Amino acid sequence: MFGWDFLLTTMIVVVSPGAGVIYTLAAGLGRGARASAVAAFGCTLGIVPHLLAALFGIAALLHASAVAFAAVKWLGVAYLIYMAWRMLTDGSTFTVTAERQEKSDLRIIRDGVVVNLLNPKLSIFFVAFLPQFMTADDPHPLVTMSALGGFFMAATLVVFVIYGLFAASVRDHVIARPRVLTWMRRSFAAAFLGIGAKLAVSEA
């Protein structure tokens, strides 16, 4: 089921920087290793609705309807702009306090889910990507597609955790240098804006 072509393509897609990667890196730099793992989990969880949409044909409807695609797309763009604004203005982004840890985890997961949830291209990606690695005579296409999607999610989680742990490993060096911290926050904000702009000009 998991041929080398599928494994290689999956890793290329997962490793490529996107909103989820940027968000996980920011969590690692801002709150440490645990928060980066939580962010990676949230981003991976945000893939589930897209996989379900692909399994039940909703993604095909999204692809066919320009209005539906535009609605989800602009919600995604708006949220990425909000994330960029928060990165620049929310001083707590790069700090953590023990008494707020539980609430912070829920907030990290929520943002990670929304970052991937409001990306209509992800649903369409599943429709275009997964069927290429299935056979026309597959007796259980939903099971096969679920397995392929599950592996994609697992790969996403592992790679994002690695990204996050790397960011967390240099966190002390960044936090100790206010100028570097400011530069990183601006860079992440610019990255979110860039990804939002790319999504804004994309078509179904």
C-alpha cells in the first residue's frame, strides 16, 4: 500500500514549509519543546476534517463550487493575517507561565487546528493526491484512502515535532537576545502574511 513513490511524495509535501510549520516553529521558540509538540499535534488534528471531506466527497463539492471555495479561502486568509498581527503585538507569544500552562495548551491546539482547517487547498490536495496511489479495482477504497491519509498525518506529526524541537533547542539563545527575538517575531509575522497572500491568489 505504501509504495516508495507515495512515501517520497508525502515526505516532500510534509517537509515543505507552510503555515503549520511556521506555527510549530513559533511555538517551539516561544514556549519550548512541550508547546512545540502540542502545536504539532494541533496542526495534525487540523488535517482530520480535510481527510473526512475527501473520503465523503465534500472536497469535490468544494472544488466544484467557486463560492464555497472562496468563502473558506478568505476565512483562512483572514486568520493568517490575525496570526501575523498577534505575532507582532502579543508579548505573551514568546513567554510561558506555569499557572497558565493548561489554558495555553488548549489555545495552542486550537490555533494549530484552525491554521490547517481554514485551508481549502488541503482538502483538494487530498482529492488530487491520495487517489494517485490507489488502484481502480481496490475492493475497499475508503479503507485504503483512510490508511494513506493516516500515514500522511503521522508523517506530519513526526516532522512537525522535529521542527518544533529544533526551534526549542535554540530558544534560550533567542530569548536572551531581544533584537533577535524582535527579528524572529517579525519574520514569523511576515511568513504568515506571505502564506496568506499566496492563499488569497490561489484558485480551486
